[in-house]
Amino acid sequence: MPQRPLLSELSVSLVVSDWSGGGAVRALLLAQVLQTLGCGVQLVGFRFGEALYTEPPAGMEVLAFPGASYPAILGTARRVLSHLTGDVLYAVKPKPTSFGLGLLRRLQVRRPLLLDMDDWELSWHGGDDWRYRPGPQQLARDLLKPGGALRSPDHPFYLRWLERAVPWADGLTVDTTFLQRRFGGVYLPNGKDTSLFDPARQDAAASRRRLGLSDVWVLMFPGAPRPHKGLEDLLLALEELNHPAARLVIVGGNPYDDYDEQLRSRWGRWIISLPKTPLAEMPAVLAAADVVVVPQRDTAIARAQFPLKLTDGMAMGKPVLATRVGDIPNILGDTGYLADPDSPAQLAAQLRHILAHPDEATHKGQRARDRCVARYSLDPMAIALRAVLERVTG
């Protein structure tokens, strides 16, 4: 059967809620998949921090307008709307600053609107147990007082409303079975550009020397530490293991709060921190890892996520040590090492096993890359997204 033509005449406007947040990585990944399909891509949204969360790949332009609270953000929102000129609108996260704007723009121009969900946003606020029942005075303060809670575009009141509006999208993509069961949609995993993330293009020994890690057994966490990500359990495992060369190497750190400092104040002897690294340079950093660690705790936040660190490690052919949370066991298959969540003792036991069986660990890493190329590279993602685009564009 002849191949169907690429969607080369289609332009897509990706609407991003915050280029300073972790969702920016997912947006850039979606842009890469769209480019694989031959689509033209716009990347437009707000920036609520001082800088972009990560630098986009070369040749990919990001329009990031300064974010603000209500009502100041409304003027900027009009500017964002005017830049959404694509044939298809694609909102990243069900937030007012992405999906909300997408709904408004669809009313203006009558173009299809897709929504991508890579998180259950309400899980950060207690999930289904969250309630907002203010009295009249509290409601007035939240709305009218400078710094009032309802002036924040990310207040859970707005998130809940927009989650209820998910069926209004013309198409939905999600990256976990948790989100698919809850909201429906097409599964689109948090994959990787495996031509960029390719161990054959890197010199691991040179990377270690450049980063000052030549004498370290590197357990790498390439992401932002948060309590649900289980680094406290991993650090307790390191204390139990008590291997003189073992270190948790954190790349980038946490831009949201002082959680990094809390970890360092208790376990500083086991931690090495590396600076935030542009996406294009991450393969060279990951090449220095002996093991990539993803020790998620069993929370609603974690169950709803597809950790990008999994495909970081898999694509680079590294042994991955993770926990049995959400989709992680299915993503890794038999190509990684698993422990129960919230179990430092099991993490320590797996680390001992990896140390004692280096050839097995190397082989698992090689098979993990093969699995990543087959299931989580840009091409299989493009197949899934092509079907969604063809359906909504006719």
C-alpha cells in the first residue's frame, strides 16, 4: 500500500501555558514530532519565570510573552491570541493560559483544537478531594485583593473547570494510561529524539572528565527534584549501600522552591549538582551516567506522569533503576531494574546487584535503547499523532 503523503501543507500553533515550567519540554517534543510529519510549527505562550525552562533546539523559535496575574495578563493574552495563526491549534496542558486561550481562538477562527495532557494538574492540589468553598468575604479577598488567590491563572478553581471542558477539544493526546482512563484520548508517550540521544555519538569517558566525574559511580537524575520523585528514598539507599564512589548527580535542579537545599542539608555528602543544560547538550551529560535513577513515590502526581528521565536513560543505553509506579514497569519492560516505591532497602539491594553484575547492566541498557527506538522514538509518536491530525482536519 503506498504511503499517505506528509501533512506538509498544515501549520500547527502550539499554545504553551508556561515556557518557564517543565511542560516546556513536552511542548518541544510535540513540535519535533510535528516537524517529523512535515507540519509547520508555531510555539507560542507565556513565560512566568525569568528564563525558559530549557533552550529549544536550533532552528525552533519560541514566542514567550511575559506572564502575570489577573487582570494584567488579559492584555498580554490578546497578543498571544493574535499570534495563533495555525490551521490547527494544539494546547499543551488544560490551563487557562493554554487550553483556555485555545478555546477562545477556536471561537474566533473556527479551527480544530487539540489538547495534550502530560499531567493530572489537579493532583498537585489534592485531586478529587480539593474543594473551594469560600464565604463572601473570602471570595472578595481572593478576587479583588492584590495577590488574591483567584488572581493566579493556575488556581485549582480554573484547573477544575478546564478539566471539565476537556471534551470540548476536537482531539486529545495523553502520555499515560492513568490519564487515558480518566479523560480518554490517544496515547502519545513522552518519547525521545533517538538520533540526538544516541550513545554512539558520545564519548562517555570524555564526558566524565569534562564534568569532573571520572572517579564517581554516577547515579544520574536528569530533572527537577520534587518530593514525589523519590530522591529521599534513593539517598537513604545510598546511605545503606555506603559505597565510597557512589553519588547522586542531579542535573538542572529545582526551579520552583528550596527542595534542593533541603536534600543537600541532610545528604550533601552523597549529592553532586550539575547546572541546567540545554536540550541539545543533554546527551553528552547523560553519557557520563552509570545508572539513570527514577525512584518515583506512589502518589497521584507520579501515577499520572511519564517521567522523561526514563526515555533519557533508555535512549542513551543506560541501565535504569526505577520504581513500580504507574506505567513505569510497562515502559521499561524487562530492560531495567525495579523496586517497590517508598522502599530504600529495595533500591539499595538493586544497586548492589548492579554493582555486582556490570555486564548484565550493560546488556540491559543496550536492550533498553532498542526498546526506546522501537516504541518511544519520534517515528512511532508521529504515527499516532498523524492519525489524530488527519481525523480533525478531514
